[in-house]
Amino acid sequence: MELAKKYKDIRNSSMEMVKPLMIEDYVLQAEIFASPPKWNLAHTTWFFEELILTKFQKDYEVFHAKYRYLFNSYYNTVGERVTRPNRGNLSRPTVEEIIKYRDYVDNHILDFLNSNNINKEIIELLTLGLNHEQQHQELFFSDTKYNFSVNPLYPAYSEKAFCEDENETKNGFVQISEGNYEIGFNGDGFHYDNELGHHRVFLEEYEISETLVTNGELIEFIEDGGYDRFEFWHDEAIAWKNENQITHPMYWHKVDGEWHQYTFAGLRKIQTNHILTHISYFEASAFAQWKGMRLPTEFEWEAAADKLKWGKRWEWTESAYLPYPRYKKATGAVGEYNGKFMVNQKILRGASVVTPKDHSRKTYRNFFHPHVGYQFNGIRLVKL
């Protein structure tokens, strides 16, 4: 069965990702937003057990009664949960027990898939669960990098840096004509509810950059006093910058007068022609103003996507995370997946170097608060 193979492949990918870790690494949580690897392994398993097996498999016995509480993330519909800052305090259950939990749930899911009790609703939930796991695979890289980065040894996860990519096209601009453009998901295949409903928007003519901003361009911004020049920054951004003493992008370090960055391969000298990453919206917006340009709206980005090379970085847009026309939030736990976060966040479009294969499309709407820079994101500009 194709779904069973996809299930095994995606679940196995999560286990492959944690192979380079030492046992001590599994429980690290250096900040509230950076969940420990062990918790991610358990939570993605919880999704299949709680939302599928306990509801649809007759006489199913949960692996452990307390896991319903321990590994719920933010689903109020399901019930109480461990608060997010305390995920790293869970030395028990052990990693070994979590792997047994995954195996137990996987065996039940695969047996269930071989039964005759699968209907459209279950298939849709399974597909959502697999995409949910792929999101957490992406988060594994973002979270683990941050958790490792606070260690003064700058430990390496792999030989690959995961953030050293050169621009692949000439540094030009694509002109997009004014007119009506269709936005949002329309057709067959998986999509999240926040990509609906499909609608039209009118866009004025604009020019959008073919390439993403590089490290070298950001260094020019720094050397021109960009982080200290209030005229480029939102008022809220200035407060954030001052409170947190932000003077350069996340993971950047000045060593012997030269810029370096922490990568998954350890501390490396910055290559000026490589694509910038780990930048907040606040910094992206300030940089755009310094360049005499702006960020694209999410509609401009989607309308131009077929003419651009994208997928190296999640790209900040100027759009707030809001519902599309005719958007309807689903009932129950599934309805909590996207809709309740539609406030005080900015949209990112595209994908990144840590996005799993086949988990990107031009209508995908990622979203984070404006100060967040730990994702593998970047900047694309639009001429004024």
C-alpha cells in the first residue's frame, strides 16, 4: 500500500536525523522555542496515537497513560499538557522508552493500514500526521542548531554546514505585470487549511529580485551602521534590538576581526557570496529599507514564484498571517493546527535547505513572530 510505504519512509527519516546525536543531546532545550529532540520524536508519535489509534482502532491500548499529557503540544481540545518551557526537564521517559513507543505505535498503524477499516477521514488524518512529522523534521534542525549553538565548544552535528549555499542565478530582477493573480491552493493533493480559499488579488506592476540577499550584503549593512540607524527600523524592532543587544545576525561571531558563523559543521568563516540565513523579519525589513527597497507581499511572492528559483531559504514577506477569504477553521484538534495562530505573526514563503523532500509548494504559508531568526530563512527584495 502506497500510504504504508510513505508512512515508514517518513518515520524512518526522523530516526535517521537523530543518529548523529549523543544520548546527552536528546534532552537539550536551550530556549523555550527550541524543543528537545526526544520530545519531538515522542510528540510526532503522540499525534498518530491520540488522533488516530485511540479514536479509530477498536480496543486499542495506549502505550503509556501519561504520554497523552507529556507529549501534547498545544491542543487544548485534547487536554492538559506539560508547559513548553519544561519539555527539556523530562529526563524520563528515557530515549530507549521513546523509541519503544515509536515502534509500538508504528506497528499498530501499519497493522491498521492493512485492515479493511480505513476510510477517507482516516487517510486524511494520516496524511496530515505525516506532514506534521515533516514539519517537526524541519524543526529538529532549527531547534538542534540553536541548542548546540549555546555550547562554547560549538559542537558539530555533521560534516555538512546546512547554511553555505551560493546564489545560482545572476543578480537581476524579474518584472511582473499588473493584473489579477490567483492565490492559494487549488487542485488535488495535500495542503493545509490556511492555504484555502483560493481567490484572486489585483497586483500593481513590480520587480522582484531573482536572488536572495548574501552574507556580504549584510556585512555592508553592518559596516554602514545599519543596526544603529533608527530610520530603518520599526519602533517595536528598536525595542527588541535594544533589549536583546542585537548588533548582527544570529549565530554570527567576530573572531580575530573576521566574521564567522556557527553551522552544523561547527564554527566557520563566513563566505560573503553565500546566501544569508537566520535573520529575523525585523532585520530583514531594516535591511530592505537601507537598500531603498522593500520585502514582497506574500501575494507578490506567489505570483512570481514560477519565475524564481526558491527553496534554499524560507523567505520573509511583508504580509501578516491572516485568513484568506472564505477560510473555515476545522472543528476539534485539527482546527487548532493553524487558525488560532493568525495574530501578530509574519508570513514566510518557499522552503529551506532543511525542508523534507516533497514538503514544499508555492502556496505553503509558514509563519513566525517578527523577532524569530532561528529558522533557515532569508531575504528577497522588491524595488520601490
